[in-house]
Amino acid sequence: MTDKEKIIDTLKNADWPLSKGDIVKILGLDKKVVDNIFSSLQKEGLIVSPARCKWELKK
């Protein structure tokens, strides 16, 4: 499973929107890696931010 797939899976299974910092803590990934993947997910339209600095998969 790629880091991108891990992040998507984590967001999918979360009960509430998560911050990038939450993802770093949960998955143990480097912050830069998470930032790059989040940028990619935003460009693809797969994630949205319902609250400042919190993210969830687009419904």
C-alpha cells in the first residue's frame, strides 16, 4: 500500500476530519511527504476542508 493509499484509507475510516499533524502521528510519515500527498489529493478533488486545517474525503 502506498503512502497516498494509507492516507486515503485513514481519512475514510476516521470518525471526524483530521489535520495533517494527525496523519503524521497516526501513520508515522514525514510531514513533507504528507504535505505533498495532501496537495495532490486537493488537486484531484478527493479531499475537502470542512474546518480550518481539518480534512476529510469529498463525499
